Amino acid sequence: MMFGLPLGFFVESAVAVLMALTIGYCVVLNSRLKRLHADRSMLQQMVADLVGATNLANQAIKELKTTAMDADLALTARLEEAERFGIELANHVSAGSMLMERIAKITSIARSHPVAVEPALEETNKVQSALQQLNARARARENAA
């Protein structure tokens, strides 16, 4: 007996205080668990949103790659066509240069030999014929384009 009270009373009082503390701690843990579950559902929603955004980004990347490939093919085709036109233009320039050389020779011969007019006229007719053929080819190309 302590202080005139039985020992059992002190033990039961201590057990009651410990029970009250345990119940209080359980309430605190319960509130923490509720917050944890709420955070868990928010985390699941964020993960779902992230997965959706990733899928959209992957689809956009695929479409971008397809567009880049299409643009590359179109550009390659245009470059090949430009190269063909460049070669054709170089051929025409070369033919024109040769024609100019012939005309220059004809005019120098005509100036140096005023008597030989008829052969120069034949060369001039050939030159005019060549110019007409060149113009006809140019028109045919323009019509084909």
C-alpha cells in the first residue's frame, strides 16, 4: 500500500494512462495514413498523366520523323531534277559557244574575202537553221514542263 491506496489502483491507473496515450497515438497514425492514401491517389493520377503525355510525345516524334523523311525525299527529287537541268543547260551553253565560234569564223572570213559571198551565205543559212532548231528545243522543253 502506498499513500493509503492499494497497489492495484496505481497499476490500473498507469494502464489507463498508457491506454489513453495508445488511443491518441492511433488517432495520429490514422490521420497520417489517410493523408498517405490521398497522396497515393494523387501520385497515381500524376503517373497516368505522365504516361499520357509520353504517349503523345512519342506519336509527335513519329509524325515528325515521317514528315522529315517526306521532305528529304522531295528535296532529293528536286535536287536531281535541278542537276539534270544544269547538265542540259551546260550542254546548251557549250553548243551556243560552238555556234558563236562558227559565226565569228564566218564573219572573219566574209570580211577578209569579200568575193566569196555565196559560201558565207550557205554558212549563215546553216547558222540560222541551227538557231531555229535550238529555239524549237527550248519551246519543246517549256511545253513539256
